Amino acid sequence: MATQNPMVKCTVDQCTHWMNGNQCMAARISVYNDESSGTSRSADDTQCKSFHERKTVGDMVGALHNANVGGTMMAAFADGKQIMPSVECFVNNCVHWSSGNMCHAGTIEIAGRNAAKTQDTDCETFRAK
Ligand code: SF4
Ligand code: SF4
């Protein structure tokens, strides 16, 4: 069976992986539960573990180890092309989650206004089972 990968829309412009157009240029993102409770009852409890706060130009360079270079190139050269990081998710009580830590939503929205740490980010597409 072909594996499905959601389109990622992200508004966390404090992240080194964020790009204009609310795109994520990471090669892969990981979505986790709230660490203290180990589960999620609402989107607030979920987080993008791949968030890395953008502070300096060096952070941009440091983020390149997880850069979707092929996707970035495609986005740069093909107008309207959406970058597609692969998504792994450990929030197994979400209706979109399936075994193998897959997300079967068509699109996910990551948000976190003025985020400074991973806990400040949320998967807004989370829906509890
Ligand atoms: S917060 Fe997550 S989804 Fe958003 S740009 Fe950063 S790594 Fe990508
Ligand atoms: S929609 Fe659900 S399964 Fe998909 S990444 Fe978000 S929390 Fe995980």
C-alpha cells in the first residue's frame, strides 16, 4: 500500500525551517504528545519536535542538516509547488493517526505564535479519538 504523507502548512515563522508561504523546508518533522502527561487531549498538548528557534544566521545554517533541499529547489523553480516534509507522529489517540506513526490527514496545520520552544507549537489538525 502506498504510504500517505500530509501536506504541511505551518505558521511558526520563528522556526529555522519556516519559509514564506507558510511552508516547512525540513526534510522530516516529528509530532509528539505533551511530554509531562504523555498524551494529548487537545491541540495545545501536541507539538512539532522539529521546531528550532530562529535566533541567528548560524541557526539557518545549522538547520540545513534537516533541509528538504530537493523540495526547496522544486519550490523555488516550480511556482506554486508545495514542499512536502515527511511527517512522523506519535500522537496515537488522534483520529488521523495510524500504525507506523503515520498521519493520514490530507493537510496538517502547525501553529505557535511567538514560539520559543517546541512546547509552544501545536498540530492544529489534531482531533481526539
Ligand atoms: S515548527 Fe515544525 S512544521 Fe513548522 S517550520 Fe518548524 S519544523 Fe516545520
Ligand atoms: S493530525 Fe493527528 S496524526 Fe496527524 S500529525 Fe497532527 S496529531 Fe499527528
